[in-house]
Amino acid sequence: MKRTGVPRTGIRIGIVIQSLSVLALFVFVNYLSFQHFYRGDFSRSQKFALAEQTKRVLRELKKPVTLTVIASPTFVSAASQILGDVKSLLAELQFSGRERVVVELVDPTRNLTRMRELQEKYKFNSADNLLILDYDGRTRLLPLADMADFDFRPVAQGGEPRLLAFRGEQAITGALIALVRPEEQVVYFMQGHGEPDLGAGSPVGLLVDYLQKQNIKLATLSLASSDAIPADAGAVILIAPKADFDEREAAILSAWWGKRGRLLVLLDPDAKTPRIQSLLESAGIRPLDNRVLRTIQLPFATAILRDVTGIVLPTTQMTQRLAGVTLLFPGQTQSLQIDEETAKREKIQLRSLIEPAEEFWGEADYAMNNPSGVRYDDGRDFGQPLSIAASADRGGIEDDRVELQTSRLIVVGSSQFVFDSVIKPQGLDFVLGAVNSLLDRSRISGVAPKNVSHFSLNLTDAQMGILALFTMVIVPAVAAFLGVIAWWRRRK
């Protein structure tokens, strides 16, 4: 009897085509997955995600940078606790920097020859727990112990230091900035008018710490004992002056700003400083005598909210990286008026940087205990649009992506938001970005790396007992019970 159906040759050809199609699909899918993918950090502390500023600094590298870690897991020290975090951070840096980042791990107990080569080349004595950054002939040595905060109190009882926070990305990013831009910028903090000092216990200590990690040298400046702004001043910062400048001080600062000076002013709305206000008005930014606030309707009363929610506007290269970010300005905040006539006459580019949320307005009758209450009065109060931070550039061009030596002024109608007691990451990023903008370093500004805090879970004895019951009794018992049921069913 003659067979009918598909010839065997056709079947073989079909199988070959299907196999090749599956192989091609497999190669295509893997190619796409290797070229186009998303890396996300879903951990609570975001400890594996690089900050935007770190990524921008890596993109500024013109040549490869070598990161060499000298550490041994066999050595007992506080820094050994963060060795795993350092390796994970370096892996992220290498992934983000691609061929621009070269990482080498050296165990001094196993590779003594390489250890001696590094000691001879970089001239250091430490035998362990060291990170060496080498870029274009410039080097930085970072002890691993400086990349974390430790609590050494347990050592007195024979225990190990307790890790409080890991700040390795801060340290490495600061070192990379120093290597990419080796010229050290000097920023002066104005003193002598009630401004916060920079010494131990400074109320703006966190801001000072972060600025120093940006490879910025900080110094104080008192015009009472100086006839001019120092020649090496990259920028001058004025925070919450309580008293006004005298006539001579105002003239010195005004003349310096007119000659391509860079100035950041964080105002104290409660202070009466007419000469400082006159200086700002000459640049086209006028602080208004009001308080930005809003009302909230409660079940039995109307509450006044004086803590202002500000929204960053994408009007400059610096603020574009923070566009849409909300900042909290606690305490008193006054709005700023942008004088377009002065800007046109003096050839100044004025930009609003931060505006309050839509519900806020500038209240003219802002007394704390106003018997008539607070409400918006059209024609007297200041409605939207409002500005609570603005910048002025004289002698520049419209495109601020081109870094030129121009006179630049940034004014914020509040200052409390930079104090340690209330400072938030968003406010810190804004001020750091503003300072970098004044120093013509906008290209490496962005969301700065923050400390990664470690926390411990404290459980009561009852909670520990419940946890032990579940892990040691209930879960194994359920697994054993399911196993018995499966065995019984197969036996039947």
C-alpha cells in the first residue's frame, strides 16, 4: 500500500526553518536585552543608585580614571565593615563610566608584589584600607575609614564599632571633581552682620560639609577689616544678615559685583537691611515687604500656613536638573520682584528660579497676631505669579550653557531652609547647584550624593519570641505536613 502525506524532506526542512527561527529570535531578544535595559534600585536607602552629580562628573572624564582599592578581608578594622559597600559602589561607577573607569582590587596579604609597586608609585605607608584615584597624572588617596561614620562606644565593652552611615559616594565624587577640575575654588562667607559662623557647632554645618566635599575651599570674610573682596574669591555667600551693611561695605560689594563678581544672598525677611536691598535692586531684583503664605480651612477654624512649598523652574542650566522639584521653606519667606526695566537698561538677564505653589500669595499685612485675620486683598496683596528665588547675570549671553566670566547674583527670599535643624535634601541640592553655578561649574552640578544611613531593627522579647516560633516551629511544621500529604497521596 502506497504511503501518503508530507514527504520526509519537507518535514526536515520545516524543522530546520523552525530551529533557525527560534535561534534568530533568541539572538535578537538577547541583543535587545543587552543593548536596551533598565537598571533600578528598589532598596529602601537607594544605596546602589548613583546620584546625578556623580554621573555628570563621570561624563566629564576625558581620559580613563583608575580606582585601586587596597584592602584585605582578613584584616580586622572598622573599615572592613564597609568593604562590601565600597566594592558595590565601584561596580556601579564602572558600569556608569564604562571604559572611562578602571577598577583594581589589591589584597596586600596575597599580592605583596603589586602592593610594593603601588607604594613605590604613590608614596604611601598604609598597608590596608586605602582607595587610590589616578587620573591624567593626578592622584588622590582616600582612606576607606573616611567613607563612613562609626559609633566607637561599643569598643569600650570589647565590641566592634557600629556603622552609622556610609558616605563613600560623597568622598569619591568629591575626589573626582578635584581630579577633573584641579583648580581649587575659594568661597567666602560674609561675617559681621549676624550671619551664622562656620566654626564647630555651626548652625549651617551640613551645608559647609557638603560644600567642602565639592572641592571648594571655604573662608570667612569681614569687610570691617578689609578694603576689598579678596582676589581669589570665586563667590561670596551672604546668609541671613541681621544687621545692614554700612555705606563703605555696600560700596565695596557693589563694585566687586559690577566687576564680574559672584554673589549668593539668602535673606532674612525679618531683618531691616536697606543698603543690602538697594544693592539687590540695582541688579533688578527687589525684595518685597510681604510674607508668602496661604490659608487652610479646618473644621472649626482657618489656619495660616507660613511654611512655603516652592517649585523649581527650568529657567537656567542649573535649575533644569531640578525642574519640578518641591522645596520647603520654613519660617518667614518674602517674595521677589523682577524689574524688567532695570534689566533692559543695565543689560542684565533676570530669571525666576523658584515660585511658590499656586495656593500661596504675598500678604502685605503679615503681622503674626493680626486682629482682622488674613485673607487675600486684590490690589494690596501680591498674587501669582510670585518668585521667591531669582538670578541676575550681567555681561553674559542668553544661553547660559556657555560658561563666561559674568557678574552673577542669586537671591532667595528665605534663609531658614539651609539651617541644620530643618534642611532637606532638595534644599541642599538647590544651594549646592547655585554655588556650582556661581563657580561656572554648572555642568557637574545636579543632585548630589547623600549619606546612606544604616539602621537597626529593635524588637522586644515578645516579638523575638513570635519570630522564633514562626521560623523554628510553624514554618517547618507546615512544610513537613505538606510533605506527608504528598507522600500519602503518592502511596495511595
